Amino acid sequence: MAEDAQGSAVARPRRRAPVRWSVALGARLCQRVAAGELVYAICREPGMPSAEAVRKWALAKADFGAALDEARRAGGRPSGRRGGVSTYCEATGEALFERLCDGESLTSIGKDPTMPSLSTIFYWRRRIAEFEDQVRLGKEIQAERAVDLGWEMAQAATPETAYLTHVRLTHLRWMTGIMAPRVYRLKPVEPEPPLKRQTISVRHFEVEVDPETGKRSVVSYRPNPETGQVERESPKSIPGR
């Protein structure tokens, strides 16, 4: 069992059983894509392969990859291995969010032939507020996972790997600030203000005796900070004298 942000128990989704490749299955997938369905929407159905499996099949099997490209064109979406979804749908947005939560980057997702291209992803982010919120949340979850990863790296560090670990943790720290600036971005350190010029004045004291009264007093001399000339200050009587 996992916990959500409020600490409540949440059941982890079960892993799907793998689906083996077959020519008939590939043909059925292409037929549905040509009819206008989205690969990710199809792959969410029970008994169907995962979108990751379809991606690997398209890359490893040239005939299937070409047929899938042709099916995309027939379904009104651009073909090509750089992304085949141009019209936003909630299923695709949810799938992209899940992959972000798993730690995958937008660049990596945009290279998946079953997913929208990177330019399309950023177009959706500009145009669809709900999708932008999904991406932002996915990145915040990535940042939380990066914090856990950083702790594991620090725990596993040895004297021999300390410097390499430090380099990796420094970059990880920067990444978390980029992915979740509202949570992890550190407050920039303000540079220390330049030292102000200080003037130190040193007094010189002397004891003077009045020749008429014989009264003794302390007289101080100090330099004038503006002229630099030594000036005599008012004398102070010595108590009891």
C-alpha cells in the first residue's frame, strides 16, 4: 500500500500481464488506428499490449512500423516516428502524466512513436490549462522522487565515490528546483554588501596645570576627519584636584 499527500492509504495499481506479439494483433491495432482511435486509448483496454510494447514493436518490426504509420495517416494524424498524436485527448494526457510520474522526461516521451511530438506537447501546454496543470504536477512528483534518490545516493557514498556523488547531488538539487520551483527552489543568497569606508579617530590625552590656579585638567587632541588637522578639545577637570 502507498500513501497519498494526506497520508491516506492508496492501493498501488497492479502490473498488467504482458501481451505477446502476433501478426493478427498488429493488424487489429493498425485497423483501429486507421479508424481514428488513439494508440494509448487502445492500449488501456484489458487484453491489449501496453503502449511501450507497441512502441518497441514499431521500432523492431519494420513491416509493422510502416503499417502503423500508414494507419495514422488514414486516421487523420501525421505519421512518423517522432509522434503521431496531434489532437489532444484526455487518455493521452493521462498516459503522459503517468510516464512523467515514473521519472521519464518530456524529451524522452516526445521521441516515442506512440506519443505526441515534443512540439505538440508544448503546444498543448500553452493552449490547455488542465494539461499544463497535469504536467506541472507530474514534474513535482518527479522532484519528490529525485529527493528520495538523492538520499539513497548520499547513503551509498564512500570515500572513493564522495566527489562523484557530490557532483550528481548538485545537479539533482538544481533539477528539483527547476521541476518544482514552488517547493524546492532555494532562496538565492544575496551577496555581502561592500564594506563601507571607516574613519578611525585616535585621541591623545595630556594633563595640563593652570599656571595661575595650579588646577590640573585633562586635555585631549584628535584629528579633524574633514581637514586632517589635529585640534585641541575642551579640557576636563580632574576630580579632587
